[in-house]
Amino acid sequence: MAETTAATKTVKFIISRQDTPESKPYTEEFEIPYRPNMNVISGLMEIQRNPLKADGTKTSPVCWDSNCLEEVCGACSMVINGKPRQACSALVDKLEQPIRLEPMRTFPVVRDLVINRERMFGALKKVKAWIPIDGTYDLGPGPRMAETKRQWAYELSKCMTCGVCLESCPNVNDRNSFIGPAAISQVRLFNAHPTGEMNKEERLEALMTDGGIEGCGNSQNCVRSCPKGIPLTTSIAAMNKDTTKHLFKKWLGM
Amino acid sequence: MKGNSYFARKLHSLLGIIPLGGFIVVHGLANYQAFERGPEGFAKGVGLINGLPLLPLLEVVMIYLPLLFHGIYGLYVAYQSNSNTGRFKYGRNWAFTAQRITGVITFVFVFWHVYQTRLQVYMGKITHEELGSTMHHIASSPVFFALYVIGVLAAVFHFSNGLWAFLISWGITIGPKAQRVSSYICMGVFVIVSALFILSLVAFRGDEFNEVASAAIALLGNIG
């Protein structure tokens, strides 16, 4: 008997579903055969192949977003057992069952687990998270970056705009225009770059507008949730220092 | 909110410490005289404050206006936040929610407390020499005493935790180590300032404050 139960070991999923951006969410339960080393994505693929609910009735396949499958693109971010994280690196063996999947509702839900993270890209545009070197002639080589600085700046460059920090932040909601921790940390990254530094005031001034750095309420959930271990609260505090300095310099006309 | 919320939020953060935080500490020390030196010590402290030049102007500019801005803008800040302590059970996230709850409690408490004490002086119902006996009557009622303890703890937590956040918002404590050390210091501030207020509330329950009150009433009776 023991062998039979082992052979039919299953994985239970409770998935929050939503048919259109405006329609009401509902949950469906699934029970799929267990395979060794499964992750949440391979579970979703199994449901896609055979879209049967736990009670045996047919349903539409569950929609989700994924791309790299190695936790560097951020596309498959969703709320798994209450915590926002990437589905590709969420291993079934390490999760409590039933596994509960929900979309990150801080963002507009497109369908089922698919969300629209456009506001994050809008925030990157707002703070000018790039280095403007495009032009009609060769600008020549830029200044060198110290190796010690490059090492910590590299940690900030690991941000994949996945949205987990925004999902965990109590100040990112529809009553608040806060752009979220990710874009603030990107200002620190581009302001640390020797060429990017030449436009640092533009980025600081973008942080000193509505929904900018003032939106941070220091709950520090972001730094505890970031899958890439980016020191987001250190970035925010460093940008608080730089924006404060910039504020006084501007007032004093320096 | 019209205008740039960066300046409004920055001003809100600054006013919470200077002058309001400073005022809480001075107020706590003045009240503590009631515990350390009894009714005479407290009366001396009150007398010292009332002897300041341009007192009404100082009160309006240094206390009432900052208090109104910090309080009303603070309610808006609280309205703008969610609480997700159910999903993210981290100490700092609890402090984030507590900061908003204690802010609202403090807002109500401060209005009520100013009405019971300072406004009574302004309305001519009591003199500032009688504040000790006013406080004796408030602290002697178990319900008022409990409400005052809640109000005081909320206000002092809001100040101490706000001091920790102020140090981050102004870019003074940046790394996790600096923020951890400042959180210990702010916890110390919370314990010490709370003790000042609670010990003085306990002292106000003493009969000696009542005797001063009856003496004052008797004196008023003689004059009347």
C-alpha cells in the first residue's frame, strides 16, 4: 500500500484566477502528479497540459508570465503562499502544501497570475535611469570607475524590475503615488557611475517631486523581500542624504 | 495635495523633531519635577515656562502651528498607507503601522489634553498655579489615568520611532548598522521619556497636590 501512495504522490495548488482585468477574482484547486525537483512553473505547465480541477471537472488553463526560468528576468513574480517571489525559483519540495498562488495585486491584473508592471518602467523613465551618451559624434572614453565602487554598484545593477519590493511596500497603493524602492535604488546606481554622475542633479530632482523619495515610510519590507538581496533601504537613505544636500545647495544658490 | 509633496513631507519630518520632539522632552522634564520635588517643584517648573518672554507668540509659532501642520499632514500620510503586517511580520513593519496608529491616538490625546489644561487657563477657569491640582483631579480618576497613560505612551513612541525615521529621511543614518544602532538609542529615548511622564502622572495622584488645590480654593474663597 505504501508503494501505491508513493507512486501517486500529488501536489496541491490553490490558484487565484481572474478572467479579465475588471472581473472578480475566484479560486480554483488543482491536484497534479508529483515529479522530483518541480518548481511552481513546472506545476503550472502541468495544469496547462491537462487543465482539470481537483474535483475532475474541466477548466481553462491558468495564465502566467515567465521567461528566463533562472530568476534574472523578474517576469514570473507572483504571491506564493503569501509572499511575493519568483515562481521559477520556488521549489515545490520546499513549499508548504497546498501551494497558494495569487497575482501581485499591487499591479493591474491582466489575467489569472499575469500582471502589468508598466508603472515600474514609467518610474525608471521618471528618474532617468540611464546614462545619456547617444549623440552624433564619438564622445571618447568615459572616466574610469574605481574597482571598490564597481563592486557595490554591481549589487544594485542586479535589479530585474520584478516588482516584489513594490508588492511588499505598504506605501505603494492606489491612494499613494510612491514610485517604489526599485527606481530609487537605480538613481543611486546611475549616480554612482562616473559618466552617469554628470547628470546626477536631474535624477535627484526627479526624486524630489510628488511620489518620489518622500513616499518611503521606512517599513523596510523591501530589503527583506528583494530576491536579489539588493540593499534597498541603504540606497533610499543614501538618496535621502543626496536629495537633502541638493535641496540646501539649491536654496543657497551653490 | 497641491504643490510638491516632497517639501511638505520633509517639513512634516523636521517639525516632528524640531520643535515638537524637543517640546515633548522639555515637557517630560518639567512634569518630572512633580515626582522629584513635589508640588513646589512642579509649580516652579510651570512658573519658569510661564515666565518666558513673548509666551503667546512662542506658543503659537513653536507649538500650535507646527502641531497643527504635523498633525493634519500626518493624518493624510496615515491615510495614504496600507498595513500589511499580516503578510510581512517584521519588527520594522510593525513599527511602521504603529507609527501611524500612535500618530492618530496622539492627535486626539493632545487636543483633549490641551483643552483640559492650557485652554482652561486661557479661558480663565483656572490659573497656571492651579495646574498641579487640575492634574491631581485628572490622575486620580482611574479612567482618566489609564487614558493618559495610553496617550503618553502613544505620543512618546511616536516621537522615538519618528526620531529613528527622521535620521533616515534626512540622510544621517544610511547603512544597516547605523540604523540598528540608532534604533537602540531611540528605544532608550522611548523608555526614559515614557518613565518621566508616567512617574509624574503617578506623583500627581498624591494628596499633596490636592492640598495645594484646596488651599488655592480656600484662598479664592477668601478673596471672593
